[in-house]
Amino acid sequence: MRALCRSFWVRDNSFLIILAPSLVCHLLSIAPPKKLLSRATGFVNKPGNDTQPCWSPDGKKIAFKSDRDGNYDIHVMNADGSGPVNLTKDASWDGEPSWSPDGRRIAFCSNRDGNSEIYVMNADGSNPVNLSRNPSDDSAPSWSPDGRKVAFVSQRDGNREIYVMNADGSGPVRLTNNPAHDSAPCWSPTPLAISPKGRLIAPWGKLKRIRE
């Protein structure tokens, strides 16, 4: 088996998505650790690149980015790989899906307005709304555990920094201030963060407090 590049456990640890490097990337489902040697299933067998998998909060669906229809869109499928649906169906680039904690919305990144912005849509793909509305590039949306805020990466101040905004796009606040690039924001509880109430955010190991 080739080296793996990224993996994502479902919340109850019953399944793991593995993104394996190959000429055509696919998503793989694998059993818990005690069964790793007995069963590994590739459940996306379509031409094109399928990447950036994101589990729904209830573990029943997986959102992912795919160019199987000619350009990168946000798709969703059942956890066993059945029933894939293209949610965005837009001529521009869409990617980086992130489910809201209640499973009713999906935040994502798109350049449909001319530059990379953070959008949110209903889980069925309806009603896409531009949240970030900034001429600089915004990317990597990440919902807070209570669904009230979205963390993201932006270059609006000259380099890549971590920001947070309300779930409706209002009140963006810059959290990091460093000449180096900051990326990949994630909220606690995660393996990288320690606060039990979702008040700390971890941009690759550096914790920043968000005042509520």
C-alpha cells in the first residue's frame, strides 16, 4: 500500500476515510484499527480526483471535492459511498467543505465571484451565500462547535492569517499576527486543542482565545 497523505475518523471511530495519493485520488473507507489487516474498501470509483472529505455530524454522509463533472464542485454521498450528488454545480472552483454542527449547512470555498471566498449553503446545495465578501483570498472554513462562528484563513492583511467571523459573515476578527503564513484553523474539541467549551482555536498548534 502506498504512503497515505491524510486520514479522517468518523465521530464514533467506526470508520476512517483515507485519502491515498495516486494518479487519480480516491476516498477509502477502512475498518477500526483491530481490523485494519482484514478489510479496506475503496468506495469512490469514478474518473476524476476526489479529495477533501468531511464527515457529516451524524456520520451518515461525507461531503467532498471532486472534478468528476469537469471542474471542482462540492459533492455529498452516503457513508458507504452510495448516492453521490453534486451540490454546487458551478462553473467555478468549489472546495474545502465543512459541515455545520447541526448538519443543516455546509461552508465551503469558491472563486465564483472572482476570488477565493467563504460561502455557506444548505446541506442540499440550495441557497449559497457569500460570507466573507472581501477582495482578498479567503479559504479553509471551520465551524465552531456551537455553530455560531466560522474560522477561516485570509490574506486581506498581506499574508495568510487566521480569522473568525459570525456564522452570517459579520464581525470578522483577525486572531493571528505573524509574518509567517498561518493556516488550517480547527476548533476544540480536536486532537490539537484542549478547551472543552470551544473557546480556543488551534492554527497548527498555536492556541488563540476567542472572546464570546
